[in-house]
Amino acid sequence: MKRYFVVAALAFVFQSCTTPSLELKNELHENRTDAPVVISRADVKKLVGEIPADKVPVVLGADGKHIPSQVDDLDRDGNWDELVFVSNFASNETKRPQVKLVSLNEIPQYTIRTNVRLGEGSIEEGFEGVDQAVSPKGYTGVPVKYQAESVSWENDIMGFRNYFDCRNAKDLFGKLSPEMVMNKIGTKTSGSYHKLSDWGMDVLHVGPSLGAGGLAMFHKDSLYRLGSVERFEFQLVSRGPVRSIFDLKLSGWNVDGKMLNATERISIWAGKYWFQSDVTVEGLEEEAELATGIVTSYLKEEKPFEFEANKEFTGVATHDKQSMNEDFLGLGILVKSAEKVRTGDAPLLSENVIKGSRWNQPVGETHFVTQKISNNKAATHYFFAVWEKENANWAKKESFKSLMAKQAEELSSPIVVSVK
């Protein structure tokens, strides 16, 4: 009997002294490359205890080497909320990396794989990068006040930009190099990004369309561009080696006489052919339809198409020789099937409208999909882009559809994080 109590006591001591461990599980029966891993601050605290203000967590693999990671303050209250990184996983693989606290000067110099850029200034005098800015009311983009006319973001595969003026449409950069290039393009000495260079080029014609995932509200059979507003603000949230996030905040959005406010939070991860858009609208009195669009002006042979990406997501996409380099582009949107309402095409616009004022310009040359959105509740979708010159496989429509379908499965089944 005494021996039993001794064994039980030792077991209790052993259990109470066991250090919690981190477990990451890929529940899919397929390999995953650059799978996003998100660990909450609460879970990090379980692993390392109290977190001093002068310490940050880093991640070590089974070999003891650093895995590039970052901490993100999503609500901008001065305290980080998530520890994030990307990792490759085999089918059904479980990994058990370590998390430890280090001083800021102990963080290794990780390879930078994502970026956000807004440069203020002029082509003649140069541009200075800023983390917050407000576009002047009524600004149409002329004269150029912002580098490449836009807020730009990129990863090691693709680049995007959002015109920081009344157009508020999105454009696309095809990349031929994994280096971050948005800081240097659109300057006096960089050359035209409309021409092919060693890093890539602007591959999309936007015109009066929504471009590569621009936003509008569909109301009474009309599209109301999220563009010509009272106030248009950019706010950086995070810029890091594996994920970058920023907000576009717009107020005074006139939708059939009703004034709305909107915030679009855009996130981009390393290694992905998509960015995530989380849109919140304030001022809605009932459920509405948020529209996301793809430019159609350069489609030649293929029409826009729709398909079931998986049980959770619907894909809406185009695939054709529609790039400014006259090669194949695949452009697509993943939206949750339960939230999808309709697809449609914006009417053709006259040359007078297209060449007229950009202020309150109607939406044209766009295939769009709408999703349900309620007041102050975020609606999420994912915009995809592939370019044949970056990877010859993207000249095949089925390859692009397969990419979107595989990513739909991964989005439906994120890496499971457990602290044990």
C-alpha cells in the first residue's frame, strides 16, 4: 500500500513538471506547401509562461533551426495577438516544433517573402514609404501623389495594387523573381512597369472595371463602385517575412442615396497565389450583396466560368490569353457557397464614359460574383491570380482550376494547433 502511494505521488510530480508542448496536425490526405500556421497569444503563453514586453516568441524546428516567423498586432492595441509562420507538411503529418522567447536583437534575419508599400511624394522628387495615409477627397489619381498610384502588396510569387484614389480598383503584377520589388517600381529611374523586365510587369488592363478583385455593392440590379467616397484611408497592420496585412477604410460610400462606411482588410501569405479580403460594412439596415469582380476586357476565346471548388467553396474565374504580355492569365475568386448569391456581367460602357471623369465612374467590363453581407459582420473571399510566364503550367485551364480546388481544401482544413 505504501509503495502504491509513493508511485502515485511520483506520477503526480512528474505530470505537474511536464512542460507543455506544441502539436501541429495536417488533417488532409495530401502534402501541403507553405501551409499557414496561426498560434494565438493565449496558446503561446501556455507554452512559455508570462511574456515580458521586451521578449518575443520564435519557432524552432525538430532540427533546432529557426523557422521564419512573426508576431502580429491585429487590433493595433500595442500587444501582439498571433504568432504566425508557414511550413511544409506531408499527408496527415504531425509536427512538434518548439517555441521560445528571445530578445528583439536575437531574432534572426529571415528571408522577406511578403510586403506592403504605400509611397507618398512625386515621380520627380521621389516617394517616401508611409504606414498610414488619407487620399485627398475628390482625388482622381492625377497628378500622381502615390508610388505606382497605389497601395501595393506582394509575396514571392505575385504582386497586387489598389488604386489609392476614387477608382479603388485592383491591379496585378506578374513576378519572375521571388524578391520584393514593390518598393522600387513606379519611380523616376525604375522604368515603366507596363513593359516586361527581369522582375516581371503589370500584366492586367483594368480600365473602368473592378480589375483583380475590386469591390462594389449590388443593389437593385446596379453595381455601386466602392470608390468615390468622402474619406479613403490606408492603415498598415503588419508587414513581415511570412504575412502582411493592411486596412483600406472608406467612409461616405453612396449606395442609392444611403451612406455607408466600409473597411477592407487584405492579407497575403508567403508562397500563395491568392490574397484574402475581409470586408466589413457599416450602415446596412438589412442583408445586402457585396460584389467582387474580374476584368473581362481582354478575354478572347474563353468565357468566365463557375465551378464547385470543394464542399465549402465556389470558384468563379477566367482563364485566357488576357495579359498585357499577350499570354495566359488565370484570375479567380473563392467565395463560400453558402454566402454566394449570384454572378453577372457589368454592362458595356460608352467611350465617352470610359474616357470621362473617374469620379463616380460606373463599373464596366467586369464579371462579378456577389456574397451575402450583414451590418458590421465581415464577409470573406479569396482572390487568385496565376501567370503563364511565371509558370508554364498556368497556360492550362485545368491546372488553374486544380490549384483553386486544392487551396479550397486547405482553407477548409487549416493546420490544427494544439498545446498538450
